[in-house]
Amino acid sequence: MISTRCRKQLGRSKGTLGLILKEDLHLYFYKTMSVRVLNSDVQDLGEGPHWDAVNGRLLIVDIDQFAVMFIDPVNGDITARHKFDDKVGAVIPYASDSNIMVVAVANRLVKYDSVKREILETLVDVTNHEKNVRTRINDAKCDPYGRILFGTMMYETPEEVYPENIGKLFSYSGNGGLKVLLQDVSLSNGLAWTRDNKTFFYIDSIPNKTLTAYDYSDEGEISNPCVLVDFKTEAWSGMGVPDGMTIDVQDNLWVALFGGNKILNIDSRDGKLLNQVNIPSLNTTSVCFGGADLSTLFVTSAGKHNVPEGLNEPNGGNTFAVTDLGTKGRLAVSFAG
């Protein structure tokens, strides 16, 4: 499995960027890719992009504004804004009806009707799973079988301190209920799976700064962790904090760097850096592939959240579209219920 190869490769090359050879086709990216502002509305903490292929629209959240937005992928207009009563960490449509959605609100997953604009029910509440610290759900994604995986982190404070090991990584489905996959998570973030569904990739952002590969079973169990990239090592230091993540049809990862104004393209087999996309916003937060042929990489960013005082950030909080990357993504999986 890929995670096994990962362990072998890291034994030889851990801590090195290992840039690709010139003959590799990924160098095509440097010559042709285009980055544009899709939507210039400033999101305080834009996050969680999800391509809704059924309706041909981009879904994003603004965590600090307690909101879910629908964005037209062509002209960038916000076609709908849905407000909630607390921080929103993710939005994922139901497979049975794409206008019904799972929304992560604080520590709850709720079933939301986007047409009627009402919460239908609370699916699960993980408040009692934490260690006497106020937490919230941060980032969520469906696995290839339609289960939702989501993690928790400390609810932000003005001091922006993120203690270690206070969160968890969960899995939830209508049939299987709630399961704890990982204990002692610090700041849960990006999630992705390989095409064969056998390997799961997971980011724990601060202070761990790790991108880890796990073997993934049909039943949704994870095992055999292998740190694919440790962003604390000298080779990766100063690049920013790993945040949201997606994967392309070639099983290469795309990782947003908070504080790094870039997206890294990483080989999922050995952790080598293949390429990077510079984004005109310091705090890039997450990414997803979408558009009619899944060849556009959508990028969210933070406008007011954790921006250094005095920094001129004219594009902070914007949503971006990156095209001509020479690769495509895979359809995002909706919640099976």
C-alpha cells in the first residue's frame, strides 16, 4: 500500500524537499497555470470549499461569520448566503438531495435544508467527547463510501493559543453512527483519499504540522500511520502551516499553507514537492477541484483572521480559481446519510 511505500521512502529522504526532475511533466504547471480572483468579497475566515457538481456551484464557509455561501464558478457571484448561530466548519450536500446539507456548526453536525433555510435536525453532537476545553469542528469531508470524517480543535480565543492533544478525529454515518478514529488531535484539518480508497491522508496543523498517511479499510478504519511530510523539519520550515487539502486524479496532494500564500503540490507516494502555486493572499486556507471538467482548483483564504497588524492584504479573504494546471480532481463525495 502507499503508506508502506511511504515508510520506505521516508527512511531515505525524510526532511528533504526532493524537487522533481526537469523531464517530469509536472513542470508544465509552471508555464501555463493561471490564478485569478473568483470572488472578491472578504471572508473573515474562508474555508471548506466543496464542489457541488449537481448544481454546478462552489460551496464555501466563513467560519468566523457563521456562514455558508454558494458561489457561481463563472462570474464569482455569491448566489446565496446562509447564516447560523455559531462557527461553521464545513458544508457537504446529501447524496439523495443536494439542497439538503450537512453543516458543521460549533460541535454539532446538523441537517440543513438550504431551500427552506432551516435546520431539520442535529445529527450528532461531540461536545461531551472533549477534555473540559471548549472545542469546535474544523474541516470535514466524506470518504469514498459516503461517511463523514471530521475533526475538532480548540474554539479560538483572542490569544490564538492552540494546545496540543485536545481534539479528536471522528467518523459518522447514518448506519454506523459515531466513531472515534484518532485521539489527541491538536488542530484537525485537511483530509483526502487515494483513487483505490486504500490510503487516507490527514493534516494536524498546529503545533504538530504533520501530513500523515494511513491505511484505510472498507469499513472506515485507519491503521499504520506514516508521517509523509513533517513541516517542522528544516527543509519545510518557514513555508507556513499546512491547512486544507485535496487530491488529484494522479493521487498527488494539493495542500494550502496558512501564512504561506501558496498551495503545495506533493507526491502522495514519497512526500516530495512537485510544484507550488503562489496565491496573492497570505493566509490560504483550503482547496478543492471543481468546474465542469474538474480542472479548476478553487482556493479559499482568510481576510481578518490572524493577519499581522499593518500588513497590506488587498486580496485577503478572497476566493481564487487556478486553471491550466495540467491535471484534474475527482468528484467530491456527498453524504450517504
